[in-house]
Amino acid sequence: MELVGGEVHYTFVIQKTMVLLLCVGLAWKMIVYMCNLLKIEKEPIRVLVTGAAGNIGYAIAPMIARGVMLGPDQPMILHLLDIEPASKSLEAVKMELQDSAFPLLHGVIATTNVNEACKDVNIAVLIGGYARKEGMERKDVMSKNAAIYKAQASALERYASDDCKVLVVANPANTNALVLKEFAPSIPEENITCLTRLDHNRAQARLAEKLGVPVSSVKNVIVWGNHSSTQYPDTSHATVSTKTGDQPAKELLVADQKWLKNEFITEVQQRGAEIIRARKQSSALSAASAACDHIHDWFLGTPKGNWVSMGVCSDGSYGIPPGLVYSFPVICEKGSWKIVQGLSIDEFSREKMDDSARELAEEKALAYSCLNV
């Protein structure tokens, strides 16, 4: 700083400041430039979708390609599989994905060959299955799906990446996942899951509607058990964000305890059937969205203090027989899930949880009898 006649020379100060700012600006631009030069794009993840020409497949493929499942900076290569009679529709799905020019989509493989579809995949979303038709016995449906999932298990076992994570969507989802686990022993059992997030989302949305709050205000509902009419949507530990902080849902619904233990449970259990009656087809958009939610949270983690429902292999927690694929509350971190422990279970919940476990044990016995296991 210069003094002229004992006073500060402000022109000199301004000039110095401008030069300094210019230098800082140039340095920042150089840093950004070097960072861009050194920036390494993530390797694409290979995602298998079976039943890709069907309604759910058609809904989920663009969601994945847009980054809904794996995040906004994770490129992927989609492997689309369906049966030979659906090959033309499958090719059309591939063309539409290409025409959408999704920046994250680095390739599409559409095939009717299960071995080709499973080659090097990191994630498998198994939507394809045999739907029950009028006049069919439950055992017939179970037999057909058990055979399908035995074959897919063998292909994943042989061709998928070592760290492949599997989400079974096709019903009976829990038991299909169990069959897959049986016939793909090299895939860690913690990497084989089934979709109950759709039921979880339905329970969360129904509770939010009842309370007149945004769905994002409701957290920690639980769906226990089977993805069937015996599932138990549980609000015992659910909380609702309010202006005064998080409050237990059951305290906000003191006058509606009868609704919580009756209509609420039935509405969630029967929501899929209600959609079929209205749409003449099963849930597609909501199932695809839930599958994305499931994989997203599994890979990227659940928010702190939140849990979600996933069908996973029971380790005996909460008295559920080990080995069953059963829906539990879980938290996810760094690509792994962990069952939430220490939750209190009242007598009403215990009965509902055990009913669903018994049904799953019956399904397991039926599926294994079909496969002579």
C-alpha cells in the first residue's frame, strides 16, 4: 500500500486487488480443466431384465436407462431376455431404448438365449415367470415356475459375474427366489432377494393418504413375510414427520386402531387384485418403480434412520425359520443389507408373521416336491 502525502493511494489498492482476483480466477479454471482431464467415467454395470417384453419389463427398462435404479452417474448395459414367441416385441423394446438416446445407456443386448443374457451380468432383475391361468391348480403353477427358476439359476451360476445381485419379481416371488438359491449355490445367499418393496410402498402410501401428509413424511413401515395375501403390513414402528418432529403413526391414529388392524392390512394385501380388476392387467408401473427402489437402496444405501422391506434369506431373526426367503425390515449400506434387530413384536404381529411363515414353508415343500429335491 502506498501513501501519497500521508494518505492511502486507493487506485494502487484496487489495481492490486484486480490482479489478485484475476490470478485466482485463472487458477480455478486451471484446476477445473485438470479435473476434467483426469475424470474417469465409471465402468458400466450390466443389468439383466427377464420378461423384458412384458408390461413390467417395458416399464422398468427406461427407468433403469434414465438412472432411476443406479443413480445419475452410473452407466449401464442392459441385457433383455424373453421367450422366443416374444422376440419381435423384445426387439422393439431394444429399438425404443436406442431411439431414446439415454446418456447412461451404453448398450442393449436383446436375446431369447438365457446363457447369452446372463453373461457377465452384475444385477439380475427376474420378472419373467409363468402366470397362473384359469383352471390351473396351484401345484401346476408352482411346478412350471420352479422349472423356470431352476434353469435361470443354472445360467446365472455359470455365466453371471461373481458379485451378481439378484432380485426376483415374478410370483411366487419368495419361493422362486428360494429355488434360485438352491440351484445357484455359488451365488452368496445374501445376494438373492425378492420384491416386497411394492407392498412396502403401498403401505407407506396408504398411511400417508389416511393422515393427509406427503408420502415422504412416512417412514419405517414394515412388510413381513410372503408376497401374498398372508403378508403382514405393520405400522407398529412407523413414524410420521410433523412440525414438532417425528411422531409414531399409531399415536396419530389413536382413534383408528381398528382401521390399522383390519381395513389397512386388507387394502395393502389386496391392492394388486384391485388393480387387476380395474386395469384387467396386473401392476406394471408400480412394480417397476418398486424394483428400482429395491436395487437403488441396496446399492446406494438407505437414508440414515430409515429402513425398507426386502425379501431375504432368514437367519432365524424374529423366530422365522432359517432358510425361508421372508420379508424383513432391512437397512442397506455399501451394497449390503442387514436385518433391523431388536424391534418389539406384540401378540397380534406375532400371529400374522407366523401365518405367513407357515405359508412359505408349505410353498417350499411344494416347490421342492416338484423338483424332486
